[in-house]
Amino acid sequence: MSANTNFLELRAIEDLAELMNMPGSVLREVMIQSTDGYRYFTIPKKRGGVREIEAPSGLLKQVQKKLNGYLQPLYQRIRPECSHG
């Protein structure tokens, strides 16, 4: 069975944590404190003003990257022909 099939069959946080090779308690903590997992800063724009950035840090970033690895292949299978990016 492929990883994508396993992902579609997940029913609980513990199942997701196991698939991602992390303790369920860690995944729960990331979910509860997701707003604390971001760092906020600004960068200057070329033509004046500033751009506000909210970037995930630490464990939240790792979780997002792992989830992206499962979600991108699923999206590619159902993506409409007219969509780009």
C-alpha cells in the first residue's frame, strides 16, 4: 500500500503521527499552539513600504513540510487542467 493510500485512510491524530514518524503528543502540541509557532517580521519592498512576513518556525515548519509531502501528490491527481501553480 502506498503512502498516499495510507494518508487517505487516516482516522485519528495518532494515525497521522505514526505515519509522520513522530509522537502523537508532539503533533497535538503543534496543533494546539500553532499560532505560537510563527515568527513575525517585516522586509522592505523595492518600491517603498514593508511586507509583513509570518513564517513558521521549528517544529511547526517540520510538520508542515511532512504534510506537504503527502498532500502534493494527492493534489496533483485531482488538480483541474485549468489551474496553474
